[in-house]
Amino acid sequence: MMEINPRNARQWARLGPRGFFGMALLDVAENKPEILAMSADLGSSSGLERFKAACPDQFINAGIAEQNMIGVAAGLAKEGFNVFATSFSPFIGIRAGEQVRMNLGYMHMNVKAVAIGAGINMGFLGNSHFGLEDLSLMRAIPGMTIVSPADCGEVLKTVQAAADFEGPMYIRLTGDGTCAPVYTEDYDFEIGKSVRLREGSDVTIIACGSMVKESLKAADQLAEQGMDATVINMHTVKPLDTAIIERAIQETPAIVTVEEHSIIGGLGSCVAEYMAPLQKRVPHLSIGLPDEYIKTGSYRYMLGQEGLVGDAITDKITDFLKG
Amino acid sequence: MKRNDIENMALEMRRKILDISFECGHSTHIGGALSMVEVMSVLYGQVLKFDPSNPRWPDRDRFILSKGHGVLGYYPALLMAGIISEEIFSTFLQDGTDLIAHPVMNMDLGIESSNGSLGQGLSMAVGIALAAKKQNKDYKTYTLISDGGANEGSIWEAAMLAAHLKLGNLTMIVDYNRMQNDGSGKDIIDVENMSERFKAFGWHIIDVDGHDVDQILDALQDGSEVDTPKAIIAHTVKGKGVPFMENQKDWHHNRLTKVNYDLALETLGKESEAVSAT
């Protein structure tokens, strides 16, 4: 069984969450015949080639037909399988969105819809392949659990948890092989329970996915300027760990959310919606992708352009805290 | 069941459809229910394996109503098969009921899936049939789609995969009444040559008169292809059995008034005499 340690974390990080996912699923699914992997002709893009070779009876290629893939996954789930159905974020979360709604939502089937390459990490492939709006759509589906792992180690934790989790789930993979690991040692992971990575009293940064690492970088830079930030890894976007928001309101004078998703409907919206009716609130800065289809380039280039890197996050938080 | 019993079941289902449509006081999808009656009576009267006292019986055959608006051809079949009670049946379209205008998955009532969004049931049926193969189970999977529902691209995605996976344990029946919500298929989107279409997708095709129980039974029991999914193209008439509804788009979804209800029952009465005379 795989374990998170400095050496593994370094090696996995080179693959990025998308390439590593298939390795993690293979590690979890071997000797568990009830776990199936489905792909819509993107097996090699999601690291599932080895899975297919090692567990041919547990791999189904649905062809380039995501809507049908979700329905077939639901039929398999109805008969007792736990199905990980994978495709690029817009194809599974939006193109097949109504199938997800009917089968995973309305019928609450035990299917894990895995969005590989969410956010903007498909780089030059462009906005057709980006997952900008998926969180917004998926989290409005009743009964859906949504997990956005921070790095490869957390992809492993998520897949392990999902293997034992009965019910529909949307797993959103962001980041690529240029992202340094967040975790180099084992840690406690529980769906629905966020992880405090750093303690500080000046601001609470709540991040998910690829932005957890960038937020940690920002926290380091803020510390150099004399500001102490709490950093929360909100890996589960739904159900939201609201206790941590309550605590942030009590302990820090401001909240900043950071996500690789449109500023409409994602993690920032989750936090804002929760906080709005509370008697005691704190100012909240929502950092994410703009409400537009952005000019495309390499992943790191676009993150820089859109201010989703440590330096830019630091500057935004500094300005925000100055008021 | 003997042929005569299946025909009587079909006749009784039509009566139930008219009764409940009138009694519920709402518009119902009555035309497409009347077109599927013989198919459903052969399935639930003869072909499907199930245990009325245990709708969750693991070895039961699976039936998915892909044409979800066809509940009035489904609930009466479940009633006559003894899976749901008269008491439950009578709650159709009453506030708080489990029996609404599209199926809501409810294993206690023998309803295998939630439908209503067209073109999705075949995908689930493919998944269930594939599960049976993976788990070495003998049950068969059946789904009923409409020709209008086959406007949806997802039907053809599923058709491709079913043939590729050689799902010989899967049977799809197409209620080929050539009508849909806005009228005749030929005026909306061409649904001609349905058999050739599915044949080209690699399915074993059997064309039947969808109101002839012998032809339907023979087609359902045909076991000549073991590695090929079967498509039974049931040539039907929308509104079948009630002349003023037949092939009338107004009866896709409409409310049955007392005058029309009485008129429809009178027609069925005549048919009833014809059936008992055979």
C-alpha cells in the first residue's frame, strides 16, 4: 500500500494529480473487485494505463461518450459496484451534467465522477478543456460530496476515502507536474473535515486544490512582512466544514478564500453564503478566476496572469488587510 | 399465461389507464401509455422473472422504463403483476404520492430507476447488463425506449457501447409509434428506418407488430443471438385502443373529461367482446 513520505511525495508531484490518479486508484482497487474505473477514451491522460494492464476486468472504456458513461456507471453502481468515472472536467461535470444530476443526484448512485484537469491546468488546450464553472454546477446538486485534493498525497487520501464511501462524489483534480507537494508525511484525512496547515492571528486563508500550496507560499511571504496567517486546506467543498469558518470569524479579523475556479459559485461563494446570515461576520476577500474565458497559455503562465500564485496572493491580501 | 390471458391483461391495463387518468383529475401522458400496453403485458404477464412479494429479489429480471413519461403503461403492469397494491395505485398524481408522472426509483414498489429525462434509461440498462456479466448472474435486463426518446444522442452512445460489449443479456424494446410531443416524427425529426439504424449499430433486430402479443412474445423469447444486444422494434399506434386518441398529437398529454372517458370506455367494451369471442 502506498504511503506518503518525502521521497514518494517528490516523485508523485512530478506526475501531477492527473497523472498520479491512476496509480492511486490502482493501489486502492487491487484486490477490491467491486471498484471499477471508467474512462471516456482518456485512460492514458489520467494515468489509468497501468490500472488497465493490472486490472483489466475492472476497467471499462466507454469511448468518447461521457453522458452514456455516467449512465452506465450508475447501472453498475446499482448492482453493487463502486465506479470511478473519469474525464476532463467540462466533459464530465458539464457535458454529462444532467446525467450526473439524474443518476448521482436524483438516484444517489454510488459513482465517483472524477474531473481530471480541472481549473486551468490543461494549459494550451484552452478554455474548451478548462474546469472553470464545475464547482458551481456540481455543488448545487443535492446529496453530492465534492472533494478537491491539494496535491498527489491528498489524491491518494481522497481515493482511499472514496473507496469506502457509499454515495455520489465529485472529485476535482487541479494542479500539474510543476506543483510542489503540500504533504510529505502521512496525516489524518476525513471527508468533510478541513485541515489546518498553519496558525496565525491576522487573517485566515481558506484554500482548496492547487491553491493550498500557493496560499502556504503567500503565508510565508506575509510572515516576512509581519503578518501571521492561518491556512486551511478545505479539501471538501461540500459538505463544507462550517466549524472552521466559525472559528476563523472568532480568531482572525478577515477571511480570504483562494481557488482555481471562477469566483462565481465555488469555494468563495460557499464561505460567503455561510457567513452572510451570521450576526458576527468578518470581511471576506474571494480570490479566484475572473468571470470570463481567459487568454490561454501554459499553466504557470496563466496562473501568474490571473494572480493565482504566492506573490500575487500575498499582494492581494496585503492590500485587502490595509482596507 | 396463455395468449388469451395476456390479451385480457392488456385490455384490463387499458381500462386502468382510462380509469386512473379520469380519476386523478390531471392531464396525463395517455397516448404513449396506450401504445406500450401489449409490450408491458407480455413482459409482466409472461416474460419477466420477479417475485411480487419481494421486489428486491436479487435474481429478478431488471426492467428500466427509459420512456419515463410512459408511467401509465407501467404502474398498471406493476399493479396487475401484484407488485403494487390497488391502494398504492389509486394514489397516482395525488399530493404526496410515490406514483408521479415519471418513475421515481423505489425498490419496494418494483420501480428500478428514476426517469423522465429522455434517452438515459438505455445507459443504465447497459450498466446493469454489464454488471450481470461481471458478476456471472443469469438475470436479463430489459428497457423500453420511445422513438421520440431516440432523438437523444445518448441513446446512440449507449447503443454503440452495448454492441461493443456484446451484451446479449440486454433487450431494448422501441415503442415505435412515430409520434412525439409536437406531432408526427416525420414533421419534427425523421425517425424512419429505425430497424436499419439499430442494425447498423450492431444490434440483433426483430420487427414486430407492437400490439400482437404472439409476435412480441416470440421476439422476447428469441435466443438466436447470445453475444448481441437485441432490439425489438415494436410498431405501435399512439393512443391504441381508443379511436379518437389514435395518432392524435393532442392525446400525447391531455386531460380526460367525463364525456371522453365514457366514450373511451364504450370503445374498450366493444374490444372486450371481441377478445372474449376469440
